[in-house]
Amino acid sequence: MRCFAMLISMLFLLNSSASDMFFPGTENPTCILNWFLLYVTKHPDLQAKIHRQLDDVIGNKRRLPEISDKPNLPYLEAFIAEVQRIVSETPLAVPHSTTRDTSLAGFFIPRDMTVFINLWAIHHDPDRWEDPSCFRPERFLDERGRFHSEGFIPFSLGKRSCPGKAFGSKAVFIYAARLLYRFKFECPPGEVLPGAEDSENGIVLDSKPFTICARERINANLLTTE
């Protein structure tokens, strides 16, 4: 009976660990991609910059963008980062708990205290981000046009940061790159796109439903697949 109870406990822990890995790695990328499509549609001039960089890097190679292209697509990476910063789709991250009495900045925090990290406040701190309410991907590019992410923590940080970070980041990049390579996104006549403040509250902050048009840039028949 004891062995059976231990087995059930181990299965529960494995299930919890799997949920911690796969839920953030699938739910968050979907949410981020919704916001990404909204912002590229709202900013056609910035979308055109991404298109130019994709065309410069991929050109007429008859293939879709790959994760290996990421170092050569810094503006796309900066655009995604700015979407995550300004939206902060997980504004309070996930709750953590202290395992012992501790202190931070002079404040006593007892053991077993639930702790939240206010990512939204960090990403909108005017002392760190100039004009934080302004959508400006260039803030993530240095003077040589290379991507940098100092002060940017969309997946929290430390040993207890989001375990799905690597998968989620790669998924968002590859989907965003391939969508923008294939299509140009436009707002239909008469359609009003929601703003960042028009979010739907839940485990993550998702955008309100919106309608956009996807116009083909690269014919799928011209691409080779392996």
C-alpha cells in the first residue's frame, strides 16, 4: 500500500512538472503571437522594415526562415521583444513561495510567503525605459543594430524562471518569421483594432478578438520543403 502511495505521489509530481513545462510553452507563445500580429498590423511602417530584413537575409533561396537565421534578423527579434515588454502578457509572472525566512531591501519576508514579481511594473519603469508607453522596437537595438535585452525579463529570472522559456522563445520567433516572410498583414477597411489596454484578463493577458487581412508576399509553390 505504501509503495502504491509513493507511485501515485511520483506520478503527480511528474504531471505537475510536465504541466509547468508545456503549459507556458504553448499558452504564452499563442498569446504573444496574437499580440505580435496585432502590432505588425497597427504599425505597417515597422512591418515593412521586418519584410526588408527578411528579404535581405532569405532572398530568393526558396526556403522559409529557420531558427538559425535569428542572429541575422535583429529587427524582428527587437519587435517581438517590444511586444512582450509593452504588453507584459504575464504581468505578475507565476507565484513563488519562500522556503525560509529572508529579507529583501530591508523588508522581512517570512517562510512560506507567496511572492509575486511585478513584470509589468519592471517593463514600464520610466527610470529604465524611456517613454515606456511608446511602442519602439529600436530600444532593443544597439548603435550597430544588434539585438540586446538588458532589463528585459518576460519569462521572469533566476533558478525558478519559466521552464518553457527556450521552447516558447523559439516557437514565437519561427512562427513570426515565417508568417511575415509569407504574408503582409493589413487592417480591413472600417475595422478598428483593439489597443493594448483592451486585453482579456486570465492566466495571461490576451488581446481582444480582432480581424486582419493576410496578403501573400511569397507564393508557397515557390518554396522548397524537406
